[in-house]
Amino acid sequence: MKPEASRGVDLGIRYGGRRVRIELAAYHNRMSDYVYITPTAVFIDSLRVYQYGQAAAEMFGGEALVEAEIGQGLVARGRVEGVRGTNLTSHEPLPLLPPVRGTVGFGWRDRLAVDVDMYARPKRLNPLDIPTAGYALLHLSLGANRRLFGRNVRGDISLRNALNQRYKSFLSRYKEFAFDPGQNLMIRFSTGFVD
């Protein structure tokens, strides 16, 4: 394959006030010899074969983020992001581009967070793409900082997909025969080497 080459433009605007933070970003990239992967109609041992290809392509994308302190230490946040890509050789959508994603959530003093990740059903599909349904996942987390053995220690407990939602990610290569992970409990302790 030939090396990819691209030219693009990225624009971003940030505002940070005492109680509100807003970020807006957009980009446009035009690529020659863009390397992509696409599903085929071939199966080996019940697994779909994916094939690499190259073509001239362009992508438009953007994201928006808003965070606002709505109470004493209580922060509300929202984020949305999306991308649209086109194979300029075949004039078809690029395969396996992520669907629009949005997140809303609340956090309290870096100790408690509740977030909902939402993924839309992909709408602009390549003819070889395998569509999936949209879904939403609830995530919960608790955290605390403590002094232990003369060091600052951070402890975090996160429960991803707290409601054990059954879903299939559009980007998963196993989506035709398996669901993505259910509940996932993560426990993490961290500290720095220098106080």
C-alpha cells in the first residue's frame, strides 16, 4: 500500500468562565491513498473476512462540549461528536465510521459521577457495512483522595454499563454473533512518586 497523505483544517473555540466551560471543534480532512478496512461477503470458520483498501477520501467532523457548575461542587456536562466520511473514488460512504455519540452526566467534587453514553444507529452506511441498533449505557463512579503512608493516594471505583445493557457496537468485528461486554467493575489506586 502507498503511504497516506492528507491536508486538513481544524477549527476550535474554547470559553472558560468561573462556572461554565464550552468547547467547539470542527475539522475537514482530504486524504489521498486513505487506508480503510471493509467487511466482505466471505467467511472463514464462521468469522467474516475484512479487507483493506485504499482510495481518495474526505472526512468532516466535529464535537461540542459544555460543562456548567449548577450547585456547590455539582457539575453538569454534555458532549456530542460525529464524523462523516466519503470515498471520493466510489462516491460511497467510508465503511466503519463511528455513529454519532452523545454523553450527558453529573459530577460532584471529583468524588461521584453519573454519566450516560448514547450511540445513535448509524444512518450513512457503506453498502458493505453491517448496521447495529442505537443504545445507551449508564456509568457510575466514586473516588476519594487520602493520605496513606505519607503519600497522597487516589482510589476510584467505576461501574461501566451499570444496568448490564445488551448492545452491539457498530465498530465491533464480533457484532454479528456476540454482544459487547456487560457490567464492568474497575477498581484503581494511584499515587505519584513525588509529593
